[in-house]
Amino acid sequence: MANIVLKNICKTYDKKQVVKNLNLEIGDGEFAVLVGPSGCGKSTTLRMIAGLEAPTEGEIYIDGKLVNDVPAGMRDIAMVFQNYAIYPTMTVRGNIEFGLKNRKVPKAERDQLIHDVCEIVGLTEYLNRKPSTLSGGQRQRVALARAMVKKPSVFLMDEPLSNLDAKLRTQMRSELIELHQRLHTTFVYVTHDQVEAMSMGSKIIVMNEGVKMQDATPLEVYHQPRNIFAAQFIGTPPMNIFDVASVGTWEGCAPEGCQKVGFRPEKIRMHEPDTATDDNEFFHLEASVVTRELLGAEAVYSLQSKAGSLQVKTHDSYLPEPGEPVRISIRKKDIFFFSEDGKRIEK
Ligand SMILES: Nc1ncnc2c1ncn2[C@@H]1O[C@H](COP(=O)(O)OP(=O)(O)OP(=O)(O)O)[C@@H](O)[C@H]1O
Ligand SMILES: [Mg+2]
């Protein structure tokens, strides 16, 4: 078990700064998720923690110890990569056992570890198979199992589920959560998938273009986003954002310095066009339906209003069709306010 501290970490490749003054504290036993769009610096950050890449500036501490000069093999970490590398000539068992043999773990202990881990990731029946006879997802699980048997004090994972189909992904997601609960090891997990981040992380670190946009629990990011980027990255469909000036009625209520307003698609109610709403509690807008997606339990709408286009996610039985006019209402307390540079203004 170990905590991780990053102090003023910068990484530059060919004069381009890809990680910018990153400060981060990951507690002992935490499940931290680095999340952000492609190219934002997630893998680079993880590789610096692993010791596979040296920071251009700044310090990395693992368990209170400065590790900038500690080689990867001495950091007591295990890493599962986006592009897993397993040995094609060895069986599944051989792949998982390899590192254990290197570390001279006794045979009985090795067998027990392999048995336990393979039960968890569902590889038991494939132990004697060669990787070439496995599906991509099964190979990914070999890579996971191989990292797990090391029992590291820090577990680094770079999109380990990205090659799995949707169903297996969901299953492996809960299994990783369970695994974390069982091991209490510090996990640092990289994904560009906000649903994965929300469901797995005890803490999520939202990054964009090498900059940390927010660092908090998933629900905190959802309910108290620090800026428009975090607000729109977490939640699907993304939060609707408008210029405050585009909707006159909001101006009176917006706080000082507010240039943009936002509200989440799932907080919007749709009504028949002439429905009365309580103007003290709600804001409302007239809109028309552009498209609707009926997903079974819920429906996602795109609407056009005078403020611009917006999305609505509804569980209601009222399901207007494309072309129909609607009236939408949003509780005033569900509206977020932002300054011109995208910072959230708390009211
Ligand atoms: N070895 C390298 N040499 C030069 N540039 C690099 C190198 N590794 C990464 N980069 C650049 O650094 C930036 C961040 O890359 P990184 O791999 O950390 O992104 P990421 O957030 O993991 O993206 P993805 O979700 O696509 O995996 C990118 O612009 C990338 O092109
Ligand atoms: Mg990456």
C-alpha cells in the first residue's frame, strides 16, 4: 500500500508541453481515475508514476519517498497497458507465472495465486491455452492477471478494458471494483470513458490538454464542477451551455460576472406547450423537437430553442415527436453559472 504525490510535474516532448504543472495527491488505498479526451496527457502521467518516463520538471513521491531517480522495476508497482504485451509462445499459465518464477516465489504459492487471480478474471479454463487461441478480451485478462499476481503496492492501469466488448467491460468493471475493495491497494486507472471514471473512481482527476481541470470524488465533479470543461465531460449527454445573453430572463438572476449558464439534460422537464410552470421556482423556454432517441427506460431528445440547441434526457411518459413544440422547465437551483473563461461561479 502506498500514497502517491505529484508536485509541479511538467513533461515536454519536442518543445511541446504535454503535462502542465500537475499537482496531485492520491491517498493510500484510493481508486484514482485519470480521465480526459485523447491526447490530454493521461498515459504520459501514468508512465511517469511508473518510472517509464522521466518528468521534465517536478517531483514524484511514492509512500513519502522521492522516486524521480528510482527505476521502474524498483517502484513496487504493476502496470497493465492499453496495448498489453503477453508472450505468444507461452501458455496463459506461463505468462502469469513468469514474473513469479523470476521473483522465486515457491511453487505452491504460485499455484494458489494463479488459481485465485484466474478465478477472478475468468481465465481458469484457459490456463493451458496459447494466447493466439484467445480472443482480444481474454488476452487482456491475461495481462490483468499477470499484474495482479505481483501483489504490487500500486496498481497502474492504462485503459485495460478498452479491447473488451460492452458486456464484458461492464462485468470487468465491477470485478475491478470488487478486486480493489478486497486488496485495498492504491489503484491509478486511466480512461477516456467518463462512465468508467464515474463508476470506478473513489477520486477522479479530469484532465484537458495537459492541465488538471478538477480533482474530486465523482459525485462532487457531477454536482460541483469547477469549470465548463469538467461540467461537460462528466455526464451524458453533456451539460447544455448557453450564453447568458441569449436568454433574456436569466440575466436578472445570474450572479455578477456570469457569462454562461448550464443545466444538465436529465434535469430538464418537457411539457405540452401551454403548460403553466411556477416562475419562482422554474425557468422555462419554448422549444421544438428536432430528434428523439427512445432507449427503452429513457429517451434522449435534441431540441431547438431561441437560446440554441439543447439536449434533454427524460424518463417521463410524455414523449413528443420530432417537429412538435414543447415547453421545457428547469429548476433554478439546477442551473450552473460560469464566467467568460469557463470557471464556475457559485451562487
Ligand atoms: N514519446 C513521445 N514523443 C512525443 N510526443 C509524445 C510521446 N508520447 C506522447 N506524446 C504526446 O503527448 C501528448 C499526450 O499523450 P498521452 O499518450 O499522454 O495522451 P492520452 O491522454 O493517454 O491519450 P489517449 O486517450 O489517446 O491514450 C500527445 O499529444 C502525444 O502525441
Ligand atoms: Mg493513453
